[in-house]
Amino acid sequence: MTNKQVAEQIGALARQLDRMEKRLEEVDQRLTAQLGEVIQELKGHNERLANVERVVSRLEIDVNIVKHATVPEAVRPVSIRRSIQKPPTGP
């Protein structure tokens, strides 16, 4: 192999490397953008989950208040009487 052929191969490999680097940069930019979108979506899910947790906590407090209330059984709404009498089912 002559020096000229070696130089041509090195040049071809250098161009191929440049194309690969450019492609890698494009992929990196796309993945970075997608990751940003996923992070924003997760933040939204976390906020909604925190809201649900707060509501559930308030409901648990309300249920405990109702369960321990001194309101006569006959005055309690039927749905509350049933929920107090029956333990929760399912997971």
C-alpha cells in the first residue's frame, strides 16, 4: 500500500468520524430534549400524586372523626353507618 493510499484511507476515516460525531450530537440533542419532556411530565405526575395524597389524608381524618363521633347511630347517614359496620374489602 502506498503512502497516497494510506493518506486516502485516513482521509476517508476522518470524514466518516466527522459524520458519526455529527450524528451523535444530533442524537444527544434529541435525547436531551426528550429527557426534559419526561422530567416535566414526571413533575406533573408528582404534583397530582401529592394532591391525591393530601385529599386521602383529609378523608382519613374525616372518616376517623365520623367513626368516633358521638352522634347517635340513628342520626348518621346510612352510607356512614354501613361503612362503619363493614370493614373495607380488597387491597
